[in-house]
Amino acid sequence: PIATTSPSNTSTTATTKSAAPDNGSSTGVTTNASGNVKPNPPTRRKKTTPGTVPFRFIRATKGNAAEAKERWADTCKWRIEWDMDNILDQPHPQLDIIKSHYPHYFHLRGKKNECCYYEQPPKMDLPALRKEGIEMEPLLRHYALCCEYMWSEIESSEDGKSIYVIDLDGIGFRDFAGEVVDFVKKASSFTAAHYPERSGSIFVINVPSWFSVIWNVVKPMVDDVTKQKITIMKYGQEAITKALMEKIDIENIPPEYGGKSMPLGQSPQEIQFKQHFQANSA
């Protein structure tokens, strides 16, 4: 999703009342700039506090406190409806099935310690997921779960940023009127609304020659700040690798994109992500 940002577990906040007691806990991980991971001691996972406006929402509204408060109220409502405070403590029996038919990965860190996330929407196999009983709503909930995991377990700092790489290799013109792009739009919509100020850099890579037609339609609807974060790359691994290296050390770039790290799906973050939900199901 072009506007992907992610949920809050607030530490830097503008408060109107004290935070509510937190009964959750999390082990989490510590990841250094090279992507090495070690478990943290148990910590208490923060809960949604409607009277506490995360400072990111104030930054996102350019200092308009009233608008930030309104946006945060909408986010709190959404988080309650989706039970986001508890989503990481629940079993996720569909995880392996979703991962096998929808390529998306947490993968090490950027040069400024950004969380790196890779996604390949054209390879999403919706018919196979549907055969397993997984429709659009469970997929969107899984996406929200991934966001929550990133900003609770991989990076809990309120100031944390992400590097998002969306690989469009294999996409067809008709796909932009199909269900995969509909999923991307819906995921982008709720992440942009509820998880502001999380995007550091966005790479849209392996775009087809006709992508400029789509981009010219979408571009006017993208705010100037987000447009400055987006890099669009056509096919050509050397050029893509060079562009990624401006933000990510070559040792942390996956070999699928010319780097020297472990392949996608084998990073410490991915392994711990799966282990987290295996433990929930035990």
C-alpha cells in the first residue's frame, strides 16, 4: 500500500489524562542496525487510551490539535472494533496459509534503523486463499496484525519509521480493477487513517511501462510529503539494488533484490513472527 504507516503504541504523547492500567505483556525483540535480533525481557504492552493523543497524530495534522484529537478518536473506535489491543495475544491459525499464498515479509533494518517490509501483491493467490475459507476481511485483519506486530514487537519506539518495498513484478493492467488491488487500496486506507507518520521511504519496483498512466491518475491524490518518500523503479535489478542501497546496507538487502542477506522469509524478524503465534496456539 502506497500510504502504508502503522499503529501506535504510544510513548511520545500529548496527554489530556493519565494512561489506563495495562494488563498486557510482551517479550518483544531488540534489533540492531545490522538486523541481529535478541529477545527482550517481558514488557507491558500499552493499551489504547482515548484521552491520550499520540504526538504522531499532531504531526500528521500539522499541529492542528483539534483535528488530531478527532483523528485519534476515530482510530480508538477502529482499534476497539477490531480488538487491536489484544490481536497479538490471540492464536492465528490461518497464518501459515496466508503466508504461503500472499508474499510479504519483515526483513532486517535500514541505515537509520528503519523496519524494512517487502510485499509482492501480484503473487497473491486469492482463489487459493478462498478455497481455504479466507476472504477479504480476514486478510485485512491479518494486515492490521502485521502492522501491530511491527510497531509493538519489532520496533516499539513512537518515532520508529519503516522502509516499504512493494514489488509489482507480474502485474497486469486488468489487475488494477481486480481484487488484489482492491485489497491494497483498503489496506492503504486504514493504515493511512490510523497509523500516521510511520513511513520513512517507499519503493515501488518492477513497474510495467504503462504504470505511468496509473500513477498520473493517482499522483494528484497523494499528499506532497508522501510523494517525496516514493521512489518508482522499472525493471532492472542493478538499478533497483542501487536505489535500495541508498537506504539499506547491502548486507541487509535480500538476494532477491541483489543484496547479501538471507532470502526473504528467513530473517530473524520473520522467524520470531511465526514463533510468536505458534506460542499463542500452544
